[in-house]
Amino acid sequence: MAVYTSVTEAELAAWLKNYSLGQLLELQGIASGISNTNFFVTTGNGRFVLTLFEKLTRDELPFYLNLMAHLSRHGIPCPSPVANRHNQFLGELCGKPACIVSRLSGKSAIHPELSQCVAMGAMLGQMHTAGQSFSQIMPNARGKAWRGATAPLVRPFLNATQATLLDSEIALHAAQNWSMLPQGVIHADLFRDNVLLLDDRVGGLIDFYYACSDALLYDVAITVNDWCMNPDGLLDEFRTRQFLHAYHAMRPLLPGEQAAWPLMLRLGALRFWLSRLHDLYLPTEGELIHAHDPVHFERILKNHIATTSPVWLEPI
């Protein structure tokens, strides 16, 4: 749960005078999130989401807001930032950087149907294609340097077997160079709770604040590791293949990406095992109340290592 900055209706009504959104009708706090304060806002002109940024800086935020605006203009259902009367997406409210974006329809699914999983694969391919014309660059803040710096911090909390696994995976991925794979803007956190579904259709992709520039296949691996995973930490073969086919129909996967796929699945699992270890043992004060169990991604990582031929498309 996020650290909440209190916002009164009077404060918001005064702030909204900088926008052409009509009269404030309702302000409702959203009891979820990790590092931002979020509210549902209803005005005379519609439904919106207000975000106050507790961690990201004013210098960092234009990338994310411009990205969402770009994707929205290209038909991707993501929050569309609203510009104020000075044609700026980013403002300040209660001393915090703040923005207001369109509110999307749909709800997250804990256990998505196969048809929804297929729709997610297609949408991810569409998002990656739309992102190719986005010119801004954002290095991956959870990339190689972060992994190298974070691993020694969590290592003292691990047993000998876990420490050996962590050390070997950090070294393995530090030696890789994926720059020859197709690159572009990625979401980097498209778990099921960051996708809103309307029956068999993707109604919205949300929480773009880990988005960055990286190998597109890495985003596919992160998403597959959540959407196509069985409870035992093994990929559902049929679901994974259908997801990849739907993605491939929108953004064709290359033979070089097939060769990289086994390590990308491991890298995606390592990233979230490591971040969950850090959140559990070294939480930022006030940022996380409930940390996700890191064992889940440790299990997934071990299973990926033990799998000699992970699911892929038929020969392309």
C-alpha cells in the first residue's frame, strides 16, 4: 500500500481550476499501490485518476506521461494524461508532483481465461509496435547495474543454496548483451493486476512507472512468467504457446529471439525474485506494508533453469 498524501476536496477543487474538466463531484482514495498516492476523481466531464508521486521526480516523470499520451494516441488502452490550461501534463498538488489521467474500464483477473491470455499477448504486441515511434529513451532502472548492486544487499538473508543460485544467475546475466535483439519501450511490470479486462478484451494497461527502454523480448518474458504460469511455478505449455502466437501476429518474433528465450525467462524471474527479496528484508520505510513472497519467483527461476526446451512457437 502506498504512502498517502492527504488531499481535501477543497484543495483538489482549487487545483482543478487549472484544467477544463468541469466541477468536482467526487474524490475517493484508492487503497492500493506501492509508491504513489492515487484517487478516483469524478467531475462534470467524466471519471479520472489523480496521482501524486511520492518517489519519482519531476525530471523523471515526463518520460512516463509522454509515453502514455503517445500510446493512447496510437490506440493502446492506457491512461491518457490530461493537459492543464498551460498545456502541461505535470502539475503540483500538496507539494507533490501530480497528474490527472483518464480512468479506464474493466477489472483485473486473478485467474484469467485462456481467451483473455491470448488477448493480452496480442495487446502486448500492439503496444510494442506502437512504442517504436516513441523517441524518448529511459534506461532500465532495474537492469544490470541494479541487479549487481542489490544482490549483495539481500545475500546475507539467504541460505547457502539460495546464495549460490543468486550469485550464479547474477554472473550469468551480467555476461549477456541483448542489444542486437529488437529494442523499444517496454512496460516491464505487466502482471495481471496491471491489466484491466472487459470480458475477452483488454480494457486497459495501467501503472507505467517501471516502463523503460530495453529488449522487447524481456517484456514478453516478464508477462508470460505471470499470465501463463501454473501454481507449481511451471509454465502452462498450451497457454504460453497461444500467448506467443497472439503476440507474434502483432509483432513478429525473430529467430534470434527464440535463441534468447530461455535466458530471458530466467532473467524475468530473477528480476522479481531479487526485488521481492529486497522488499521483504530491506523495505523502504512507509513504502510497502505487505511484501510479496519471493519464494514464488525463486521457484519459477529454478524451474526455468531445469527446463531444457521452454515453450516457443512452432518453427517460424
